[in-house]
Amino acid sequence: MRRGLWLILVLLASGASGLAQSDTARATQSIKTLQGWYDTPSGLYKTTGWWNSANATTTLVDYSRVFGSKEYLPVLTNTFVMAQNKFPGFLNEYYDDEGWWALAWIDAYDLTGNKAYLAMGESIFADMAASWDDTCSGGIWWSKEKKYKNAIANELFLSAAAHLANRVPGKKDEYRKWADREWAWFAASGMINEKGLVNDGLTIDPATKVCRSNGQKTWSYNQGVVLGGLVELAQINPDAWLKASAKRIALAAIAGLSDQDGVMRDGCEPAKCGEDATQFKGIFARNLGELDRTHPEEAYERFIRRNADAVWGKARGEGGVLGVDWAGPYAAGDASTTSSGLDVLVAAQQSEKR
């Protein structure tokens, strides 16, 4: 009996230690696969788009930080220089695209201390801020055509402002005011529905100019970016409403956007997500991981672990390529789907280390 008990204890102990090793092995395999799509001359990732490459860059930064790797620091240096050949200053016609790059370079600054990265985040934010106007009583536009105000552009604006407030002492008050202003507007805009989920954007009545939620799909990334913004804002604004709002959105997303096994799915899956929505779920997982790091909840940890195990066990192809449908089966993958899956693998390791 004693020998049997001892064997059980050994197996349990080895399983616990193997979990962290498994997270490391999983992420290391998939990050190498992701970097196989990296195109050094352009500084971007093949098989996916401009804004997706910003997210893949963020994934690379987060992997490097959580797993203590310096292997890919030269990639960041190269991307910073070469990607600007496509859009100088990381500015284009879409404010949400700009926001992804702003957050990527702020994240890279946190990892490396390179002030050029932080300055780039500030420069991009300034371009975004210039689009704020009184239409819909505030908020920034999705694109420079100024035809649509939506959730993602404004969530990215909130997050960038709050991140900068915590990193640029000389402009802390300026950036905090922007973050507070954005959140006050966003919370009152009607885009957060009665279930606590964030809809896609606003419809502007052409006659009255009244703005209302368009009731469109509650994409997973719209539930995620706002969490990261609120996490940062809560560091400089002690209002308990921020934490409560983040928790409400996070729990609503976990409950409302997961299947019967607790695996997250967007409505376009498995075959109609295009090149954009393939990125979405990883963005949610990444930001939920930040919320869990600062305001831990068992529900967050369970979700992250369940989805990390699902993407690896059911949505993995040869060489650690990760597919869009985390519940499986694996069909195909690219830089977007793999970086998205990596986000939840990295979040799982971060949760284990806490």
C-alpha cells in the first residue's frame, strides 16, 4: 500500500512539473513555426495582413517576456525599421490598425527598455487622438473616411492612452485624461449590451445624427482589448467601477462565446472567418491573461487552461501550426491562426507562473 501511494504521489508530482514543461514545449514549437512565416525584408509575416503582423509582433514580445527568451529581439529591431517601408510611422487609413501597432511597440518597450519603441507608441497615439470629434458625442473613428465609429478602434485608443499614462511620467496627466474620457464615452455609448458583451459599433442616423449600437456580432476581440485597457487604467484610477466593468465583460464573454466544453468560438468558425477574425480569440486570451495577472479569478484561469489545452490537443497541425477552430478538428493554419493560438499558450504559462 505504501509503495502504491508513493507511486501515485510521484506521478502527481511529475504531472504538475510536466505541466509547466509542456507549456514551454508547446509554445516553443509554435513560435518557431510562426517565425517560419516571418519575412525579414518586409519586417512582416507572410500569409497574413498588416494589422495581423502587429499582433504577431505582440505575441513574439509576450512569448519572450513570459519564457525569458532573448532569441527574437533582433526580429523586433528589424520589424521596427523594415515594416515602415510599407507605412511610414506605422500610420495608414485605419485607426484600429494604428492602435495595434501602438500597443505592439509599447509592449516591446516594456520588454527591451528601448525608448524609440515608446516614442513610436506616442506618435501613433497622437494620430489616433486627432480623429476624436463630437459625432456620437465623442470617440474616435474607425478609418480616416470618418463613416463609422466602432468598438475596436476606441478600445485600442483607451488601452494605448492608459498604457502611455503609466509609462510617460511627463505626460501622465494628459494620457490619463484621454483614457478617462474614452472610457466614460465608451461605457455610455450603448455598445456594451444588456448581457455585458460588446457589440461591433454604432449606427449613425443620417437625419437626426443620433448614434445607437448596431447590434452586430459580439466578436471575441471586442471583449478582450477593453480588458487590457481597463487593467492599465485601474493602475492610475482607483475607481472600483473599472475592475467591476472588466470582470462583467470577461465573465460574459467566457459564458456567452464558449461552446459546451468551455472552448471559445467566434460565429464565423470554422470556415468563414476571412483573414481578420482568425486573429480574434487570441487577442481575448492575451488580455484576459492580463486581467487575471492583476485581478485573479478562478474562472479566468480555468478558461485559459482549458483553451490552451484545446488548441494544442485539437487544433494543431504538423510542426505546431495552430488552426482557427480551437475545438477542432485542425483544418489549416497560417501566421494569423498560429499567433492567435500562441496567445492562449503564453497566457497559460503566465498563469502557471503567478
